[in-house]
Amino acid sequence: MKGGFGPVWRDDGRELYYEGPQGLMAVPMTERDGALDAGTPQKLFAIRTQGGVLNQPHNFEVAAHGQKFLVNTIVGDSDNHPLEVTLNWTTGLTK
């Protein structure tokens, strides 16, 4: 089975990561004569996520040069509640 979803570029553009049926995948990318050349996809590690969801483009983030990953994973027998992050929450505080 091939394919996947939720592509994320490495910060220097040398790899493309995506969630595939086998887990988190990495594809080396190079530029030759003005054309983009994709290498052979490699499985990095298995992940268990809620899959492709319309309200979130991907289930992971990539840190500096692909050395670390933050994965929104399902743990145990979770009923699969999405992760919510609140930004600028202090703006709602009264002074």
C-alpha cells in the first residue's frame, strides 16, 4: 500500500515527512537542474493517530532538521479526544 497524508517539510527542505499506513515516513528531497527529485520513502517509526481529519492538516510537527517529532498520538484505549492548545490566554484576564 502506498500513499499518505499530512505532509510536512523539514526546515531546510531536504526531507518531506508524511503519515502513511506503515507509520511516520520520510522522503529525501533533492533539486537537480531545476527539478525536484524525490528519493525512496523510509519508515521512521510507527504511530497511532486519529488519521486524516478535516480540521487538522497533520498529526505531527517536525523540529530542527528532523531530529525530533511531536506526535498527537492515541494512547491506550483512548476515546480519541483531540488535543486543544490555547494561545494568548492571558489576554482574557482582567487586570
